[in-house]
Amino acid sequence: AEDGIRDYKVTGVQTCCSSDLKEAKFSTEVFVGNIVKDVALNYKLDAERVFVYGSTDSGLAGYSTALDSVSQVRGAYLLSSPFKGSQLPPLKGAKGRKFYLQHSREDKTTPYLTAVTAQKLLTDNGATVKLSDIEGNKGMEFPEQVKQALAWLETGR
């Protein structure tokens, strides 16, 4: 299928908010949106429990997908992810969305201040945000961390 959902033969998916990949037929945000629509056609989907996950550089696509004003995504779990406002949709898309950010103060690639800044800007634009510290230079997705993140995204507590 042209949207890359049915047959999964994707020629290219462009990274968030960029047009660097000329072969890309659609953006990551469109691809995720099409996946959500496809799932909703075949399964009972609780629209308030649609979340994305991103770790390190893929987190930028997670932010972008959750901030997209037409996205069905209601929140994101982002681990050690950069936050580059100039590469994201308008932050007003944060209103009513939830973001669970995990970041290490020891991260040498993406400074902790990045997560602090994301928390402030997202909150200022109406999002509910939790910043959770993790140990080490980069986080690891341990089952307990994932359970905590999903529980918080579902309840906001």
C-alpha cells in the first residue's frame, strides 16, 4: 500500500519535520498516524491510551508525533532524547498531552538540561510532564522503568 501500512514495504520514512531524505514518501508522523488508524480499524482502541516511545535520537520523532495537532497520539515516553524546538511542530500541540521523560544527569551526549528545558516548555504549553532521573550515561529500558512510564502516562500520577 502507498501508506506503507498493509505491506510494510516502506521506501523511506523521513525523520521528523525534515525533508533530508528525498526518497521519503511520507513523514514519521504520518506513518505513525496511519498505523494508529489501521489498528483502530481492526481492534478496539482506547483513544486516550495511544502513546509513542522514543529513545535517544528517535525521541525527536516521538516529541514531534505527540505534538502534531492532528495526531491521535496522546503522549510519549522519551528516554535520553534531545529536544530541538526548531525541528518540532508548534508547542501549542502539547496542550492536553502527557510526556514522561527519563534522563540521566550523567548523559554526555544529550545534556540533562535538555530534558529540563523540554519539561518547562511543554508544561508552559499545557502538557502534563514528569521528568524522572535515571542513572548512568544513557538509560536502559528495564521492564520496571517501562511499567512505571506507562502507568504514569495512563493515570498522570
